[in-house]
Amino acid sequence: MGLAADIVVIMVAALIGALIAQRLKQPLILGYIFAGVIVGPYTGGVTVGDIHDIELLAEIGVALLLFALGLEFSLSELKPVRKIALFGTPIQVILTIGIGFLIGKYFLGWSTISSIWLGALISLSSTMVTLKTLMNRGLVGTLSSKVMIGMLIVQDMAVIPMMIILPQLSDINAGLPLLGIAVIKSVIFIFLMLYVGKKLLPWILGNVAKWNSRELFILSITAIGLGIGYATYLFGLSFAFGAFVAGIVLSESDYGHQALSDIIPLRDIFGLLFFTSVGMLLDPMFLLANWGKIISLVLIIGILKGSIFFVLSMVFGYINIIPIAVGLGLFQIGEFAFVLARTGVATKAIDQDIYSLVLAISVVSMVITPFASSLATPLYKLRKRFFHYEPLQTANIPNSGLSQHVVIAGGGRVGQHIAEVLTKLTIPFIIIELNYQRMVECKNANFPVVYGDMTHQTVLEVSRLQAAKLLLITTPSLITSQSIVKQAHSLNPELRIIVRADGVEQTRALYENGVYMVVLPEMEAGLEIARQALINLEMPVTVIQEYTDAVRQQLYEPIYHFDEEEEEVFYHFGDDEKEEDVSQKKHQPHQPSTISQDQQLLAKLNNIKNMLEISWVTLTSESSLINRTIKDAAVRTKTGASIVGIIHEKQFYSNPKVDYSFQEGDLIAVVGNKHERNEFKKLAETS
């Protein structure tokens, strides 16, 4: 079957490798690379026949990844990192080439030209590995990720002049005219895309979208991405570079988000082929024979290259965790090193041994990148422990200080929505946010914000938590919330804390830590969606209200449920001896060791909840209550229920007077137990 059989072998091997990686809780790309090693030509057994064809398909994966990258990160979103991307990246490339030259010349004993090649090859980081790692860790969109991606974009564009200059090192004068021609071509292409393609491509997609065919839309965006990439290749530029520019142009259109969501599955499939092809090129025997040299070079290059990124990030004004994250995220050698290395072998600028060594170093550095990247947070916490006086960034803090205010732990979407409400109500508040990009968003919205970790004492003091009236924790992480609650109560034991949670078990754990209230956002959102659905289905308002009340009680009841033993503790609360005996004898391990006053109240309300429920009843034209007053109808006497509100022609009457005359269409709110409310419904429906 030829190529088709090779693709089947790769897919099956990649699936097995991905399942193993998922089972070990590791990034799937590691499974793809090791799967490539297994089906490669150096291991025997089931082997892919034509690696060259697979490499050609893998280049499509690189192009699709950069196309999707362009769709996701528009030029406007990269503005915060343009300085370090445009000026810092060339400095990093030059410094890394210098380090590679010194390693090749004096550590490996290579020639001058080969040493320069080594420096150029190791100067490039991996866009695919970095982006996949950020996606797997949920860090896409953070400032550190934008710094990394901005620098990677400039690195990828630097491949074009490298591919022209490096083969001409033996005759540099001949290479300069070629470089000049490439620069002119790049300027012409970018001009055409930004000024012509920016109008033409969205117009094409707009007309395709009118036909309401998703298949045709997917085909169109794929053809645009790969077609423009191939056009740039024919124009003498990089295939991947053209696809990336096409993605940027489309990202500014109305169809960018839909194009991104549709291209992701195709990108992932071809990306799989790329990572598997990388593994197939690795000779395990060469790795074993030179493991000492390979590991040494990976460590030396990784430390020195990572240090360059770390220092440059600080020089360009980035602080806190960002320099650490950038250094640990970009130390590896990237996929374009393979492209350059193949060019070097084809032009006989480097030999096969150098190619194999660089390939082995690249693959090893790619493999350890996810592990190294995960060390950013622990290293930052360790750094904070030794540097307690690291300055905190604050913005929009009132000059009069803070008192009786609300502290919002988390400035994401939930925190910003809360801040908008508090701003309109002129309630003082302050946001604490550890994500730099979100902190900038809060700052731009003129919200008072502190950039820092809420679990640290310094941040708590800056937020004036000891003088706060309320603490709102918006993070879904239970561990983080528990840590914040512990620190907050140590500083202000009487502080009321409202926490976001995910599920009943988290809710129980948070109540055990003494929080005032826990909110389940997914449940509340689901109820609201269901309510809107029932409204659009023209269900009676009374049915909708009863449904939502019943579901809410059913979902929240396990949180506040007290068994008979706990009720005995409650009803004998104040009798210290008996309370202690019962709790020691009958208390269950998973239940709270103490019962707060709020939980006692909730337990009591749980026992009498049927007496406090509200029903809404709409009066029809046949109702016997029409044109009768509340006094004449004797509602309380006949049913036992109490009328607490009436909505008449969009006007609400709270606790209506006894002389109120019922009218057709009135929506009446009555309070009572289930039997009393049912009796009122019967009375209202009687003709």
C-alpha cells in the first residue's frame, strides 16, 4: 500500500504512544515522539517504508500549526510584547549563535563553519513543543505565553535569512545578494497580504459562509492556509511563513474564531505526523553510543540558552514568574533546526555526524521541555521565599486607603464581572491577581488591583484584608482556595468569605474550613439556561419557578444535610457536655468537626423549608377571585397561605393591602407549606 500503509502504521503507533503518555499524565507529544522511534528505520519490527514522504506531510503539520497560531494571536494582541519580540529576539539569536560557536570550536573541536552552523541550529526554539506545552497546561493567553510566542514568531522568520546565508558561509559575498532579494520578496509579500489579502480573504470566506456548508467552509480555510503557504514557497520564501501570515490576516476578520475552531482537528492530525517523523529520525544506537556527549550538550545549551531568555526578559521589564517561565519554556532546540540541518547536509556545509548529533540534542531537549516548563511555578515560589521584598505592582488604589471594602481574589472573567457591579454600586473593592495579563486588563478597566499571590502575607497586607468586610474567592482550584481561606482567617478571623467551588465534595471541604458561603457556578448557569429554555417553550411561570426551586434544593441539600446525630448536637447546642459526648460518639469522619452558626441556621431552615416556599399563581378570566379584594376573598382563612406580592401589568406590589382587588392576569406570590399553597391554587382556579 506504500504511503497509505505507512500512515496507518504511524497512526496506530501514535495512538498507543498517546494513550501511554495520557496514562502517565504527560503531554501527548512525548508519546508521538517515542512512537516514531519505535516505527523508525533504526529499531526493526514494524517500520515505516518511506520516511521522506512522511517528512513532507509533517511539513504540512508545521504550516497548519503556524496558520492556527496566526489565527489565534492577532497583531493587536501581540502589542504588549512587541519590544522584546522585535528587539530582544535578534539579540537572543546572535548571543546563542555565539555560544554555539564557542561550544563547537573549543568543546567539540569543530571547524569554524561547522561551529557557526551549530550556533545557528541551537538558536531556534520549538514553536510546536512550546505551544503544545502551553495548551496542555492551560497557559495560552497569559503574558508569559505571549512573550514566548512573540519571540518564537521572530525566530521562525529568522529561518529565511539563515537558509540563504548559512550555505554561503564559504563564499559570503555570493550570499549577500540572495539575502537582499529575499528581504525584498518578504516585504512585497507582507504588503500584499496586509493590504490586499486583508480585504480579499475575508470576502472569500464571507461568500462561502453564505452557503451554510461547514464542509465547504473547512475546505476553504484549509485551502487558504496551505495555498498561500505554497505560493510563498514558489515565491522563494518559507512555506510555514506564508501560512502564518495568512492566519494573522484572517484573525482580524469576522470569521477568525470559526476558522480556528475548524482547523484545529486537521492541525492536530498533521502535527502528529510531524512529531512522529521527528522520532523516526532518531537513531537509538547513536544516542546510546554518544549519550554522555548528548546529555552534556543538552544541559550546557539548555542552561546557557535559558539564561539568555531569563536575562533578556528582565532587561525588557518583565518581573515575577515571567523570566523564569520564558527561560524554561524556550531553552529547547526547535523543529526548524531540522529544516536548516537538512539544508546544511544537502549543500554539504555539514556532515551526517553533525546532523545526527543536532537531531539527538533537539529531540532530547523537546522531550524534557514539558517537565522543565512545569518547574516554573515551584522555582518562582522558592525565589519568593528568599526574596520577600520583591516589589508588588499596584494600580488605581485610592489615595484615601481601603476600609470596609471587598477583596476579590482573582481578576479573571468572574472577578471582573463582580468588579463592574461593585463599581456601579460605588462599593469599595480591590482585586488580587497573579496572572500578569489579567492584572493589566483590570488596570486598563480602572479597577484597583494588586499583582501578587493571595496566599502570601505581603499581598494580604497590601490588600488591607484586616480592614475588609468581605472576601470573594473566584478561583476554581480547591487547594488555592483553602490556602487563601487559611491565610485570611489568620489575619481576620471574623471575615466573611464567599468561595467559588466545583462540586459537592469541594463545597463540603470549604465549609469545613469555615467559609461563609460557597457558590456552584456550573449548577447556577445550568438552572438559568433551563429556565430560559422553559420560558421560550411557553411553560407557565409557576411551573418554572417550582422546577428551579426543586432542583436547587435537591442539588444543595447534600451540602447542608445533617443526619440525626448531627441534629441532636444542634438541638442540644449550649449543653457542652452532651454536645461533646454526641460529637465524639456519633460524628462521621467526612463531616465537619464543628458546626458554625450559619450552618445551624441552614439546618433549621432545611427542617422547615416547606413552610417558607413561594408559589406563583396566575389568575385567569374564569377565576372566582377576579374583582374581589384580598379581604373579601379571605385567602388566609380559607387556605392558610399568605399573599406576599402581586405583579399587575408589569408593576410589582410588595405585601399588598387587604383592599387590593384581584384582576385578570395578576401574578400572585403566596407563602406557606405545600398543602396551603396547593389550597390557594385550587381557590384561584375555581370558577
